[in-house]
Amino acid sequence: MTSPGTRADAEAEDLDVEEALALVKENPGPAHRGPAHPGRGGHGAPVPHHPADSHHRATPWPEARATAERAARAAARAARRTPVAVPLDAALGLTLAAPLAALTDLPSFDTSAMDGWALAGPGPWEVRDEGVLAGHAEPAPLTDGEAVRIATGARIPADTTAVLRTEHGRTDERGRLHPTREVGHGQDIRPRGQECRSGDQLLPVGTLATPAVLGLAAAAGYDTLTAVPRPRVDVLVLGDELLTEGLPHDGLIRDALGPMLPPWLRALGAEVRAVRRIGDDAKALHRAVTASDADLIVTTGGTAAGPVDHVHPTLRRIGAELLVDGVEVRPGHPMLLARLKDDQHLVGLPGNPLAAVSGLLTLAEPLLRTLAARPAPEPYTLPLRHAVHGHPYDTRLVPVVLRDEGAVPLHYNGPAMLRGVAAADALAVVPPGGARSGQEAELLDLPWAAGGIGVCFT
């Protein structure tokens, strides 16, 4: 038997992910809404590709985000990933790769909109002994002057002229039903096809599968949705100093990124396949990177030039192409983005926790969003409630809470600190030189604070 949804799936067989992505309505240019840093490259300007062993300046923050988006678009074209049929209970947060067309009329038969009585002709009415319930077979037709008890959602008997709500009727001593207010023809009846007819397009390609979309799909007859597959991500946690349990001791510290990154990446639309702890081992890092077939590899730490910072040497060894090697942003300056293959990238996050968050939102978010064909978030700004110190040259990302149409900067916003961002609703984008109290600042919502689909971490 053909399951509901099969027809639409078949009609979308020739639509690949890049084509679906192209149909998503996005804001032009990168997600950054303010002007680019003066003298440091135009907003959304082309970014030259540097071989891994070349020397070049750090990338301005808006340009880094634009580069990640462009890299994802190129990867989607190269991969030609095929849309997938996903059960409704697993489709939350995915992007539709085929239009959602109704497979049936909604409602598919005339139904009662209220508990009460189905009526035929003018009253008073003789009431049948047996009522009509939702989910039961089609009831016998009514005759003029006849009524029957009916439940919300039940099939309307043939020749019904109206439904009288329970609170709008009374019965006399002979058991006859009388209205307590005027009854209009067709009152409280939901006619077949009131919401849509079979074949009507309900939602276009590029729609994000929210809980309401899943409910509509189920009502319209679908068991599965044709969607853009989630980008596959492998996480490599680097560092010999990291503990996975217990209290810090003897120069060792707890790993904060191992528990934090997988749910955060899932909230950004990724399928996190593996989290591997590599330590400070160049050979193990090389093996892990070259063995992965993920769309994106995310590493933590090791992106600077210290004696055990093995990310850059590994990228040089495999001939990777550095698209972003350092970003003019604080925290998180030593983040990087590399193209390993035409359809595979690596985002190197700094090891400090808040710096890693900065790298997630700067490079991983636009890349994963674009691969998943999610629409870009609507840009918005709010006034800062307090002045924020800035870096002389670089953008700063500062945790804030949103209060009374303003953004309140939080303390504990150093590169190694998570206390501020754990309480935050968003990160404020503070331009070089800082921002005064009352100045409008661009905000980057955190996935769980946006009130949107990103709150789903599983």
C-alpha cells in the first residue's frame, strides 16, 4: 500500500538539496547587519582563497560569516545531496525540499464544530435516543423536525441544516429540543474542504518544519516529509589537560566543550555523529580528520601556534585550503575555516569556552544553516542598557539579557568564562572602540532563547 506522502516524495525525486536551498527566501548578503569595518574589506566582499601555508591578515567578522555561507553553498553544489523522506516525528527543524500539497480535503467530510445537537428543519425537534460520536461510521440521515446529540469532530448526518450548541438549547417536559437563541443555516458545521482541497499547495519548498508544520502535514495525510538532510558533523576535542569527570586537579581542568558543543550543533540543525577525544596528538588528529566523511569537522583548541597546536600543521599536511585563518573578533580571534574537499569543511574553534561559542556563531552557524537550507534569521538591533568597552580594532561579542526592549550586558564575559553566556539570551555585536549606553547593537540570538526551532537539541 502506498503510504501518505509517497506521491509528493515521488514528485520531488529530481530536486536536489542545492535546488531546494536556492528556493529558500534569505536576506541578501551575510547575516551581519552593520557596516563592515572601515578599511578592512567591504561588507560581503569576495574573499580570496589562501593555501594553508600562506600568511595573511585576520578576516573581518562580517566577512568571515559571509565566507562561511559561500563555502556552504559551494559544498552543497559539489555534494548534490539528495533530499530524504523523514518520518514526521524526526522532521522537526528540517527544511522542506518538496512542496507540501494536501493529500485530502480538510476536513475530509462535514463535521460538527461544537458539542450539541445536529438539527434538521425548524424546531422544536424530536431528539433521537442514540447520539453521534467522532470516529464512528456515517450516521443515518435526519428528517425535518429531528435532532441528534453530536460531539465535536463527529460526521454530520445527511440533511442536517445546523448544529445547536449544548449551551444554546433546552428540552421541555416531553423531551423536545428548543433553541434559546436564533439558529442560522449551516451554523457550527465545518464543511468538507473548508481549509483546503486535495492537491492544494499548503506550504512551499524552503519552509522550516516547525511543530505546527508537522501537525498540518499529519492532518493533510502525510507520514513522512521530503526534506533537506541534516549536515553531518564530527567533533574532535583536543587537549591533554581535559578531564571528563570529577573536580579539576594537578593542572587538569574539566572539559566544558565536549558536553556543550553536540547539543549546540544539533540546535543549529546538524546531525552530530561522533564526539572523539584526541588529546594533543598530531598523528591521531591527522587520522581522525582524514578518516571522517562528515560534511563538517569541528575541532576544539589547537588553532594557535603553540608547541602542541596541531590543527594548522595537520591542515598543511593534507593540503587543505584555509578560507578563514583568524577573525577580527574578541573572544575567538584564532578561529579558522578550512576546505578539506569540495564538499567537506573544518571549523577550528579556540579552546577557551566563550571563544569557542564565538567561533560557533561566526563560522559554524552560517555554514550549517546554509547547508541545511534554513532561512537566515531576520536582522534586528536593540539599545544597550549600559556602555560596553570595545577592542581597539576588532568586533566584540558580549553576552546580554533582553529586558524591556533593551539589551543588558552581562559580566563574566572573558574568553575562558561561560558564566555570562549561560545566563544570556543573545550576544551583542560591539564594534571596535566599544558602544555607549543607549547605542543600538546588533544581536545574535542563542538557539534556545530565540523561541524558535533551535530549542530542539535531540
